[in-house]
Amino acid sequence: MASAPAGRPATTSTARGPARLVILLVLLVALVVGLVLTVYGVTSRSNPGFGLEGQPEQVQREREDVMAQAEQFMLRVNTYGPDLLQGTEMPQYRKQVSAVITPKFGTDFEKNVPAAEATVAQAGLARTAQVYNTGVSTLDADSATVLVAGAFINSYPKTPGATERVTAAPSPFRVEVDLVKIGGKWLVDDFDPVTGLDDDQQQQGGLPVDPSALPTTAVPSTDPTAAPTTGAPTAPSTEVSP
């Protein structure tokens, strides 16, 4: 029986070396790809707390946008006074608020804004507002809820027609602001007080109420946007842009 050539075993051993190297390289590539996919999945998965998909930076931008718009709404809706009057209306006030609310909410606002205009025209009421803090309660691709805390300050003439004014103590508010995204822009669709309103004011959604019973001097309401039951709001804040 013929024996195998002396060099054959060495040839077989030498051939196995490159094959093992190829297998090792394939395994290393697979490991690297797996790690990359894992990292991508962690960084791009939806935010479990808010239901918004995207990179963390994108989620943070959306959070900042909705908080800023909710703050602007509360500042604008609570900043008005005699210097905005044109006749018996405040067209600039209407314009500033309408710019940050949805058309649906705008319908309610237009129905109620004459109450605020009446308190300004009849009692010289003026109002300013400050926002102390905002926080996102819920957030997804096209809707959000933001909690806003702050205070508004009413002032009114010391006597009818007087230039000297009486400034009331700040009245704190906490509201829940609902926003929706329309055409890529966050707009306020509704808001409700978290605390401090009676049933009638809550039915009004926090918008100004009928001022027909307004006395000569007014006492500030606890509603951040309602006309006071006995008083008048301060001049518009300069930090609120059109």
C-alpha cells in the first residue's frame, strides 16, 4: 500500500490557518455590527415617558418648544390694560393671543375677550403676569400637556378717572395647558386651572367672564384670565412679543 507523500500533512495544516482567520474576522465583524445596532436602538427608541419617537436631542427640543409656547400663552392672555384700548376694544391684545392658539380655541377666545375689554374700558383695569415654572406632563408627536405656574397682578385707578393706581397683591395660578401641533407649529388648544377656580369659572375654561356686575373698584379674581369680580388688570408686559 502506497504511503501518503511526506509533505501532505503539512499542506493540510497550513490551509486550516487562513480559514480560521477568516472565521475569526467574520465573528468580529458580526460583533461590531451587533453593538452598533444595539446603541442605535437605545438612542433612537421612543421616549417611554412621553411617547415621542426620535433622538434625545429632538425630544428635548420638542419639550422646550411646548413649554415656551405655553408660557407665551399665559403671558399674552394675562397682559392687557388701558394703553391697548382702541375705542372699546383691544385689537393688539386679540392679535397677540390669537397668534399662539388654535382656530378652535380662538373661537372661544373671541367670544369671551369682550369681557376683558369691558373691564379695561369701564374700570381702567390693567393686568400683568409672570411665569415662575413650566413642566411637560405629556408629549407625543402632535399633542402635549404643559403645567404652568405663575402669578398675575391687577391694578386699577384709586378713584374713577384718577391717574394714581392701586396695585393688588400677586395672585398665584397653576394651569394645565393643552397644545397641538398644526403645520409644524405648537398652538394652545385649551387650558384649565389645576386649583383655585369655582365651578362657574371652570366652565368658562379660565377665559374672562361677564363683567356686567363690575363695581367701581375691583378685587382681583383667582382665575388667571378672568375679569376680576371687583378690579382692573395692569399694563401689558413688555416681554410679550406680538
